[in-house]
Amino acid sequence: KNQVEQSPQSLIILEGKNCTLQCNYTVSPFSNLRWYKQDTGRGPVSLTIMTFSENTKSNGRYTATLDADTKQSSLHITASQLSDSASYICVVSQGSSNTGKLIFGQGTTLQVKP
Amino acid sequence: DTGVSQNPRHKITKRGQNVTFRCDPISEHNRLYWYRQTLGQGPEFLTYFQNEAQLEKSRLLSDRFSAERPKGSFSTLEIQRTEQGDSAMYLCASSTRTGSRETQYFGPGTRLLVL
């Protein structure tokens, strides 16, 4: 079964600290993996996208890694800010899909406290 | 604003009523997707259009759900005889394929509450 699982389910950190979110997937064939940020009551916004051959991608204070062999990805947030409080969703696209249908994880809810 | 827009943003209805949501994609995007998201979960795929053609529907999309994109621009999602289990956020996304990559841009969603 094609699945994307994320951990932890929720996380609370202090402003300025770093954190790492995890994503494991069992999607085959694999096309690409994305991390989205979703603020409460808003639609998801893409942070990074990585294909099979890419194992790291940065977007400002966000750095995503991908290990296609172990089917794991992580999202590292550096020097967290209050505005980083959101749900972070790992999304995997199947390589065989012509529709671009994405398989979403359940998300990790991050709360950054002052 | 050139992003994806959805209307209404919020809808409260009584069980058994019909509701219709609208999505206006980014103008040059030929692909349009509908997703449903319940609290604490990631979005679940409902259906997908390429231009005006509905190419795929999830088994989550029961007979009470219908989606259209008549002119290949905006799309509507109608739910007939709403049930309390339909309460969720309904997200629309649009995209255009560039090579092997495709980034979906999401709208703000329509939050539905069925009483």
C-alpha cells in the first residue's frame, strides 16, 4: 500500500531552536518528494521538491534531505521563528501516475513558543 | 491576486442540503485538483481535471459528489444530501507540468460544517 508516514505528530520548541521532522514512505514507483507548510485555515504552500537523484534541498532556513534507498526524508528548520508555527506535510508523487496525484502524510504540527 | 481562489471560505449547512463550492485556478494552469482534508490529517485526493476533462476520481468521491470544469477554467464541486461526515476542508489546487516536475498551488480552502 502506498503510504506516507510522518513523525512526530506534534512538536513544541522554543523560538531560536532547531528541529527536525521525519517522513517515511512506501510509495512505488517514486517520482518526487515535497514538503509543504500549511498555516492554520490556509492551503498548503510548497517548500521544497526533490527527485530521486537529489538528496538535499534548501529553502532559506528549511533544509530537506532524501534517502531514496531507505525511503526516508527529513525537514530541518534552523533558528526557528514564531511564524514557523504550522503543519508540515510530506508529500510523495508516484512515478507511474500521469495525473500528478500526490500521496500526503498526515502532517507534523509545529508550535514555536517565545 | 494571481493565486488559486476558492469560494466560499466557510459554509455551514444542515444535513440533507446541497452545497456547491467554486475554485478559480491560476489562469495558465491546465490541471485542477480537488482534495478533502479533515482535522489533523493530510489532504486526500478527490478528483482531477486536465482542461475540461475529468480524468480521475477517487473512490472517496461518492455518488453524492460531482465536480465540473465546463470551460477548462474554474471548477465547481457539489455535494448533494450532505451528511455530517462531509464536514471537512475542501482544497483546490492547480498546476501545469514542466518536464517531469509539477508543483500544485493550493487555494485557501472551503471549510464545510454540516450540522
